[in-house]
Amino acid sequence: MTLTPLMRSALVLGLMSAVGPFAIDMFLPALPNIAASLDATVAATQGTITFYFLAFGLAQLIYGPWADQAGRKLPIYVGLVLFLAGSIAASLAPTITMLVWARVLQGAGAAALMVVPRAIIRDQYTGYEATRLMALIMLVFSVSPMFAPLAGAGLIAVTGWRAIFGSMAIAAIAAIVITATLQPETLPKEHRVAINLRTIGRGIATLLRDPVFLGLTFVGGFGMAAFFVFIASASFVYVETFGLTPTQFSLAFTVNAMGFIGASQMAAPLMQRHGALKIILVGVSGFFTAMVFLFALALMGFASLGVIIAGLIIGFAAMGLVIPTTMVSALDPHGDIAGLASSLGGTLQMVAGGAMVALTGPFFDSTPTPMIGAMALCASITMGLLLFVLPRARRVIGAPQV
């Protein structure tokens, strides 16, 4: 069977983009084991996620402009080499502090695999086709939340948590080979923009003055922040409060991810039929309602494992409609600085997510209520931001193509 150009791009970019989520999802079942092995507190162990996200976000400010100057492939190679080095360092880390620094290096490398593929998409497609490609990429790298935690749990059982980082190093090498052999350069030399602090400053100023870009970026960003809170807390809640084994936690995590994965595949056709803003509004409303209702149940003492999983499936499914649609809609008006816009948007989203994990971490006690409360707070911020940006976005984003 011959793949269409869109399907081929989805496969290649999806496999590359999976490296970053792979470094998070495979790692999750090991958090309690790492805390015990390195004699670290829960908060210190969560730092391996928080600082990964912060490095992941801040490094995107470098990769975006660099990708606009040097083309798309060189920054990917450099990012993968950094990720490879961080993976090796993490596998050898003797203390939680060294592990956190290794994760910073991993995050700084993985950032290239977030920002550059977005710019590659914008090089080739806009509107409906871009959203469809983004959703297909999510389908390809959805293998990460479906199977990475199970793979991590298996490695823990057989060889211990350090082998997880060895497998991440192998994934980085595979991604380097995929980039070299299957991913063409999509930014011709004549379209490249020299790195210039004045030009970058002017581009950033343009983006920061655009309320639609900022609003849609943070709508997606605080939706993603709820995922980050879940990622940082779920293994402790599921294992320590509900007594799940690492394998059982991995299965529960996979079930939670299914709602997001399924809904993200509906985003493009629904956007084409109803328009981006309507889909974003429906998705954010569903996310807000699900998380606030789940938090109310938790406060009343009804947050059983089954209730939590069901509520998160609904909430994450709603966000599956929002995240690919906001990503594309925020970038569409800024094709001339797609790399910079992608990097700044990614930085703002990751910093927002990391900040929410850090701010809510002190309230975490391995019980479900603080985790769900933090996620409900993210949902409330997302809803407020959308209501603010919606009137302005309606003047910028056109009607659906039918």
C-alpha cells in the first residue's frame, strides 16, 4: 500500500514526536520506586517531571528561531543528541539531584521534537489539512501513553528503573535514523530567516501583542497543565492510595489516555464542518464541566478509583478536541514566523504546565482530592481564558470550509 504524502508525514513526524512523551509516560510507573531507591521525598521525585517540563518549554525559544534560520532538520539532530546524553546520564544517576539534572538535559533535547514538527506542518499545510495532520500525528504517538507505561512497568519488574532510561537512549538513536532517512527538509534556503535579536524581538513583540495567539495558546496550555498535574501525581495516587501495582497503574493510565486519543482524531473533521472556535468551545466546556463535577465528588468523599477513571476519560476526551485545534488556529495567522510562533507558544504552554505542578505540589498528599482540585483549577482557568479571547478570535478565524 502506497502512503499519501499526508499519511507519510504523519507517520514520520509522529514517530519523532513520540520521543518526548515516551520519556514521560514510560517513566511514570517508576516514580515510587525511584523515590525509595534514591531515598527521596515525593516532592523531590516530582521535580524530575517539573524540571523536565520547564527545560522542555524554555528550550523551545531557541529551537524555533534556529529552525527558521538553519532549516528544520539540524535542530532536530541536536535535540536528539542532547536527549540521548540526558538518557544515558539518567540511567547512571546516583542521587535524585543528579537525576533531576539529567532530566533537564532530556527536556532541553526533547523540545526540538515539539517545536520543529509543528513548523514542518505549517510549512506544508494550513487550516483543515494542518489539523488533520496534527491529529494523525497524535494518533501515531498515542502509542506512548498506551504502551510506554506498560513497557516501563515490565522493565521495572525485570531489570529495575534504570533500564527505562536505557530504552529512551535506544529510542533517541532510532529517531535520529528516521530523521536522516525519511524526513525531508521542508524549509528551502531562500525562505530561511537569519537569526537576529532585533528580528526575534520584533517577532516576539508581534506575537505577545496578539490576544488571539496568546489566548488560544494558553487555552491549550492550561488544558495541557491538567495533564501535567495528572502525570506528576497519578502514580502516587493510584499506587499508594488505591494499592495498584506498577502494571495495574499502567493499564489505568492507558484507559485514561484513550479518551484523549479517540477525540483528537475527531478534531479535524469536526473543525471542517463546524469551525475551529465552535469545537474549541464545546471541548473546553466539556473539560470544565467534567473536572469541576469530579472535584465536587472528591470533596464529598465519592472519588473511588472507578469514578476518577471515568471522570478523567470524559475530561481528557473533551481536551482531545481542543489541543490540536488550538495549536493550528494559533499558528495559522503567523506563517511567516511559524518557527518562532511555534517555539514561543510551546514555551508558554510548558512553563504554564510546569508552574502549575510546582504551585500545587505542596498541597499533594498522595490522595486524589488535591490532584483533582489542581486539575479543576486548570479547567477553570482554561474556561475563563476562552471566554475572554472568543470575541476577538471570531474576528480573526474564518468560517469552516464546507
